[in-house]
Amino acid sequence: MPVQNKNVLLICGGGGTEHEISLISAKFILDQLKKIDGITPHYVEITKDGTRRDLEGNRCELRRAGELVWPETDQSVVLNYAIPCIHGPPGETGDIQGVFEMMGLPYLGAAPEASRICFNKVSTKLWLDALEVPNTPYLFLSEIDEESLSKARKFFSDEGQDLFIKASSQGSSVGCYHVTKMAELDQAIKDAFTFSPYVLLERTVKGRELEVSVYEYQGKLECSAPGEIICPSKFYSYEEKYSETSKTQTLPRAEGLPSDVVEQIRQYAMKAFRGLKLKDLARIDFFYTDDGKIYLNEPNTFPGHTKISMFPMMMKENGHDYKTFLEYLIATHARTI
């Protein structure tokens, strides 16, 4: 479906812990947008001091009617579609989606409520339980008092003295700690609370780390075969995800999975996508244990788009080109002014 005369906002950065990764993802998306005839991409970075700047560094602003304005020159364009390429706040938290909703500007990805639910690891768990999608055994804390710490110590003992402590509302392993000693537990919880108002304690799952790309295309919900993360350190930290010295392997199609396991993962992923009211795209992560159990780890409402990111690789493995996917969404959802 051809696109004609559409101004597409690509907004990135955000000033959070994943600011630089957002810029790398935005470059990938910008390269795809430049290949699409009939659109003009408008790259805007929310810098660390909160200023909005275009690709040449000129200051610009978003106005309530869905306009991009350069105040120094009074130049402006009316936007037809937006791509919020921001990992973490304010992109995956629903904040910027709320701004687009008020502007009446269509955008890529989940709506504000679904974004907020999925960015909070605790609310995600509660929804997955309600949807009867198996997920890793957990305990969550809303306070850091002696009663909460006592519950945490009991959970630590009951779950084999091997937990991950996670800040509830952070991405890319920020505020995440692997604890195997009781003496380290309280401090890890206290550290996690410095990042988020809730803290999640999860049993460490031994098994394969699998991911699928779920996306809407040509009126159908698509789900790729699982890809696999092979991490020698067994902790897929922020550094392992993005460092140039990372030893982690990312395979767009996992090898040796039984066909019934592949199908079950796909069914759980699509059930979660629909039940959480996600839109357009998501990467959904799983564990497959040595004793054959499948656990949904977490959904990611705007996955990474770096050169080692799984989402575009798994989409390609599933037979769909990312540029064609973007072109379809813009052609079918962009507003006409």
C-alpha cells in the first residue's frame, strides 16, 4: 500500500538510563523510513536537559495540534504519524503516548494504559496471573520495612536461596540484582527501591532464554518462532546487552526446540499480547526450563532496534521486512490533514 505526502515524527532519547540505546535504535528506524517513498521523516531527540532538537541540532517543539515547530524560524510542519523510539521513561511508560492521544496523532506501539501496565513488572505479573499465562514465581514488595524484609527472607529460603531482585519500573536490567546469599538480600532490595516504588523478587529460573516477535500486519497477529539469548554469565545485564565486549549470542531462531513447545510459546505470547491490549508490536520473553516448563518472563512494548536486537531479526526470520512493516502501518494508520 503506497504512502503519499506523510510527515512522520521519529522521537527518541528521553534522558533516562537507556538514552543512548534509544538513539541507536532510532538510527535503525530512520534508515528504514528513508527507504519509504512518500514520507518525510522528522527526527527529534529529547536531550538529557529536556530540550527537543532535530537531526541538525536545531531546537524544536511539539505543539498540541500535532505540529512540529522550530521557534527560531517559525517554520512548522503538520505531523501525520509518530514513532516514539524511547526505551524506558517517558516512552514505555505511557507518558508520551498520552501526549499523542491529546494531539490526535496516530503513533506506533501500545496505548498509554497498556504501556504503563507492561512497564511495571508487578502489574504485568498480576495481569499474566489473571490471564492464566504461566510466569516465574514471585513476591512483590511495596514498602521497605521489617515486615516486608521478613517476607522477602522467607521467600528467599523457600525458593532455593537464588533470586533476582528487580526494580518494578525500569528496563534493560537497570536496578536488577542476582542474589544467592541471605546476607546480600536486604541491601539488594534497598538498592532496587532507589529505582522504583515497588520491588519484585523472582525465583531464578534455570533454562533457555527465548524470545518472540509479536506484531500486527495485514490485519493478522503474527508471532515469530522463538529466538534465543545465550548468555555465558547467566545474567543478561545492561552491559551484556549493549557492550561492545559482550559475549552473549543472539540467535533469531532457537535450535532443537520441540514443535509443541514452539507452538505453546506462540499461543502464550499471542494470548498475552491480546489480553494486555498491546498494539502494533512487542517482544515477549520466555524461559524454557530443563524439566520442560514454559514461563513468560516479560513483554517489551517497544523493543530495541540495535544491530544485535532480536525483534527485527526475528521478524525477518518470520518472513517479513521491517521497512515493509513500517510502510504498512503508516499507510493504514497515519492521519490525513
